[in-house]
Amino acid sequence: MTEAQPTSSDSWDVGSAVLVPPMDSLTVAQKERRTRILKVAGELATEGGWDAVQMREVAQGADVALGTLYRYFPSKEYLLVSMMINEVQGLADRLSVKPPQGDEPVDRVIDVLTRANFALQRRPHATIATIRALVSGNTEIAPVVNETFELMRSIVSAALDPAGASKGRDYTLSIELLTDIWLAALVAWITQTADEGSLMPKLESAARVLFV
């Protein structure tokens, strides 16, 4: 159950809508506060999954007022999807230091998927919670859902190296299809309709169909 949002002058309410301050408008102190909130939420999710992430407990753990927490993350789903954005951005940062391996574009894509899924499956409770939030159907979290997919597509696109290895092919649709398949495979895993061992073989097969 999603906790009710408190009425607070600190939550930036405008009628029934909640405005979330964009990252580039935050001060250094605000960014640090936001990072602290995400860290506490991540620790709670890693330990106990969806049910463990209670907004009041996150606020207490991050040493912020509950209204301040809702100012940055207007719902539990918004907070959890923002955690996933952090995960994917972290992967993108690691890929910039240690680029994906493989002589062919498809091999590099498979390497990216392997590394990404290893990171996600290393913290199963947190991943289940974030994927559950991602597919919750809550229209208020559309901005962070879109950002998640854009990041997922960007790391696949970077692995393809369109400047040279793509040989002029437009992979836009293939990338979108692969990220859709990726999400569907993760949903199958978290709902236990498929085991985690089936995840990479399925994604590797999809990548070879789409990019070879």
C-alpha cells in the first residue's frame, strides 16, 4: 500500500499535482539530501524489499522531514523507480570506465546485458521492488519511468557504437524492442514465472535476432 502524502508547505503542492524540483535546479545541499534519501531507501529495499520501504522510515533514516521527502519523491513508486535510475546510471558510469567487450556490436550488447543483470540479481529484494514500481501503472511516475527507459536504451546504443560498427544501420527500433523484452524478462523473473537462469539466454537470443 502506498502511504498517503502529507499536507505540507514543504511538498510543493499545486492543486492536486505535485511538482518535483528538477535536478539541475537543486543546490549542493539539496542534492546531498536527495542522495541520502536514495541511499536509505536502497538499504531498506535491499534488506526487505517493497514492504520495507515505508516513506516515514525513509525520512527518519535520512534525517529529513516527511514533507521534505515527498518534495523530492511524491510517492513510494516514484522513489523506487528513482533508485533504479541510479542503478542504471551507475552501470553507465562503469561502462565508461570499462567499455563493453566484443568484436561485434551484438557481442558488446550482450556483455552490457550480462553486467546489468548481474548487478540487478545481486540485490534481488531491491530489484523486485523497483521493477514492481516501474510497472505499477501509476501515471504520476511517468517522467522517471521514461528516464529509466531512456537510460537503458542509451547504454545499449553506446554498446552498438553506431559511429563505426553499426555500418550505417538504424538500430532505433531494435533498441526499443530489446529494452521492452528486457523489462518483460525481468517481470517474468520477479513474478517467478521464469527463473533467473533463463534471463540471459532469452536476452542473448533476442539480441542476436535484432542486431545480427
